Amino acid sequence: MHTDTEILEDPLPRINLSTSDDIRREMAKVYRETRFNKILPNNGSKLVYMLTNILKAYEVTEIEKRLVDLEKAHLKRDA
């Protein structure tokens, strides 16, 4: 069976967004690229919007992890 679907390699390098600082640096990069007309302002706005949401999700995950650790430590102390 032959299909016309072609799998394309992603031409863009992967961006590390594993820490809040990584996300902040990517936002700053988008800002600079927008400011110097390397990308259109509406595209820059969309990218920063997505990065802001990624940052919020990262922060919530980190807070949740810390809360679980604190709860475990509190339960251990009371046991």
C-alpha cells in the first residue's frame, strides 16, 4: 500500500524550555527578533503568548512539586 504522506524533518533546532530561565531567555530572544524586524510583531506576540502559557504551566508544576515535598516532610515529622 502506497501513501502520499511524507514525513518531514523539523528544520528548526529544538529550544530548551525546561526551566523558567530558559523560557525567559526565549522570550527575550523573541523580543529582540521582533524589535529588529527579524520576525513580524504579530508573530512575536503569538510566540510570547505561548511562552507565557508554558511558563505558567512550569510554575504551577514546580509549586505543586514543592507542596507535595512539604506535605511529605510534614507527615514524616508528625509520624
